[in-house]
Amino acid sequence: MRPDRRTSVMAALMTSALALTSTTMAQTAPPQGSATATADNAVLLTVFFKHDQSRPLGELNAQLDRQGFAKAFPPPGVEVVSWYVMMGIGQVITLRFPASRLREVNRVIEDTAWGPYRTEFYPTYDYKAVGMAQHDKAAGN
């Protein structure tokens, strides 16, 4: 084999190997975390579970059951701060967990909620104390 051709073949093989490795790594389930959320490592994440309005609720719930949603979500140790039904949208859930568990939470949602729900994610923070203090100051309290 000529040196130019050998270099091209080696480059193609290396590219293929890297692509396969990164795809395999991306599909590997993350280890379940045991870290506890503290003031210095916690994140709040608001998740919109937008239900597929073209399908009956019974069908959506059956698919969620088959996919193991209720068993897997939320993962153990992830705090549910709020969980509301927003009529016309679906469910809106705010979670608190250590930032190191973000991938795990995402994978649980991908593996168990996709299909019946389209998802949107919003990093969130607690502003209530600041907002109320500003209101009290402005109101003279």
C-alpha cells in the first residue's frame, strides 16, 4: 500500500473509531448519584412535560407505564419542589438536586417521558425572598 493511501485509510479508521466511541459513551446510562443537594451545589430545574394532545390521555398514560416513568421519575434523592398540571400544556415540575446529577435526571426523562411528552427545561432560581423584600421596602413595611 502506498504511504499516501495508508495515511488516508488510517485517518478514516481513526475517525470511525472516535465516532463510535463518542456515540457509545453518549448512550451509556449515567451512574445513579447519591450526592445530596446543598446550598452550594444545588440547582433548580423546571421541566415542562407538554402532552401530545393528538392522543387520548389513556393512551399517553399506558405508554408512560410501559416506559416505566412513574417508577423512575423523579430519581431517588431528587427533591420535587413543585408539581403542577398546567391546563392546555401538561405538567410543570420544579426539581432540586446537585448539579453533578443533571445528566442522570436528563436521561431518566429521555428514557421514560419522551413519546407521550415533549419536554422543555429551564434552569430556575428562588427569587421569592428578594422579591418580597423589595415589595416590603416599596410598601414601607
